[in-house]
Amino acid sequence: MTVCSGILAGCAGGGHWLRVVGKGSHANGPLLKTYVRERAVEGGSVVIDLAECTGMDSSFMGMLAGLAGWLETVGGQLRVVNAGGRNGELLRGLGLDAVFPVQDGCGEFRGIDPECVSVEGDPCARAERARVCLEAHEVLARVDERNAEKFRDVIDLMRAEVARELVH
């Protein structure tokens, strides 16, 4: 099966289960964010399954951190499972395991394999992508002070891009 969005969604244990297929990136992160914000407004758990994820960019990881913060405000929780290997190293290397649980395996979700369908949506416009990317990197900078220096150039570049788009 070919999945255009790279995000599959289903339900498990009364919460939302989102499986990342391929790379989690600035291209499909906004789709995942919109899906969660539209459906998890009353709290509950959101599980991000990285078993089929081949990698993540910093925009995607920052978006996850931002979603975790938003979910807390509505009484929910974000959890990441099957983050073994490089994906787990990336999340922990940015200090995101202090923001949401990052499990190498399934943990208490062992044996749960919900039926998932492709999350569809229109790709966001360049201006929206720049705003989402800026927001994601600002979250990463707040999570761990080492990230502020690491992503300073990206943040400056995205701020300039967003400012340019506001003028047009």
C-alpha cells in the first residue's frame, strides 16, 4: 500500500494511535498536528508509533513537543512508542524524553495493533510551512537550552521567511 501522507491513524484503548510511515518531516508534521488538534480536544492519550518511521527532521520533532504541551492543556498526553535505534537517539538527544515518554518498544501497548487508515489532507502553503517550522524550532529551543544554539540559524532563517510572507 502506498501512503501519500506518511501518517496512518486509528484508535486504541480509548485514545488515538498515529503511525508514522517513512520519514516524519516538515511536510507531514502539519498534517499530524491538525489531525490531533481536531480530534483530541477533550484530552485522552495520543500514541505516536515510530515502528515504520525511517527518520525524523527537527521540525517534526519540535512539532511533537509542541503537541505534547498542547495536549497537557486539554488534559491529554502524548506518548511515543517503538522509538528504538536512531529515532530514540534523536528524540532523547534533543531532550524530548523530558517532555513526553519515549519508549524503545511498545511497553504497555504490547499486542495492540489498531486498524489504521491514511490521514489525508492538502499540503500546507509555503508561508504556513515556514510558520510551523519556526514554531517547532522555538519549542525545541525552550525544551533544552543546548537546542537554542543548535537551531539558532534555522530559527533566524524561519523568522525572516515568516516576516517576508507577512509583507506580501
